[in-house]
Amino acid sequence: MEETRSFGYLCPKCGKPVIAQRTRFALTAAAARIECECEKSDLRVETDGYRFRLWVPCGLCGKTHQAECSSEALLEGRGIGLACPETKQLCCYVGQEQQVMQQMEELAIRAEKEKSEDPESFTDNIIMYEVLSELKDIAARGGVSCSCGSREYSIRVNRDAVDLICSQCGGKLRLPAATDEDLDRLCCQMTLQIHSK
């Protein structure tokens, strides 16, 4: 039976691992295309007989990366991993089937973990911390009120802003908390007024 090489990548569109085999002969004879079953991404492989050029859809950053490697690297040994230039993590693996399956499993878990962590992180953690600290100081001196007359409010922290919500009328004041300018703007204010509904 002819020797095959496995290719694996994570589809940036549907998020599923894509694994396919090609014979060594087929890879050296003509360009190869490995498409995800969702039909929205495909990995392409071309060779000039000495080197292979790959176009890899990246499930980590969403872009398509181009990579070059020698024929030996692609066709021999356990396998090679190709890294996403933005995240510096493996986004594609070529090699023995078992190796590729294992790498794709790990990649799918890593991508899922990063996706689930994303909403919890802030655009800029330091700016968010400083904004909340400044807000605490303004509140401590009784500087937060609503135009309806209430001084009772709750705080909702988002990825790039903080919302002050009046407990009485439900009015809302959004304070951006992503840049130095957002922080400077808040530091200039002695009081904050929520606009009633």
C-alpha cells in the first residue's frame, strides 16, 4: 500500500478540525486541495519538485497563511507543524496520521478555550482597573447620582466599558474603559450623572 501523509488544520469558519490524507505520489505529481466539509475553507499545497508551498486557513486568527518547506520535511518523518505568525501557536500539522490526529485534538481544545476566555477579558486590563478605581473614588465622595434624583445604582462591567445603571428608573450612563483617553476623561470629572429614562 502506498504511503500517505496526513494534513490537519482548524477551519476558521466552522471551527472543526479538518484532517485528510494524500499519497506521497499524488503530492509530488500535482497540486492538492483539502477542503472543510462546510465548504468555506481549504488548504492548498503546491510543489516545484524541491519545495512545497502551502496556503493554510488559520482557525486561530482567521487569516490564511502561506508557508514553504522542503520536500523532505513534508514527505518524511513524523511530521511538521506550521505556526500562526500572530498567535505563535501551531495552526496546521502535516505528517503521520496518528501525530496529526493528536495535534488537531490539542488545537481544537486550545482554540475552544481561547474562545471561551475571550468575553471575560478586557480590551485593556490596566485601563479597566484604573477606571474602576477612579469610579470608586468618585462614588466614595457621593459623586454619582441620577437625574431622577436617586443615588442608588448598580455597575455592569463590559469588555471595553462600564455601565452605571440607576436602581430606581433604570437610566444608564456608559463610561468607555479601553484607552488612555477614556481614563483621562473620567479623571477630569468630580461627579457623574446618570440620565434618567
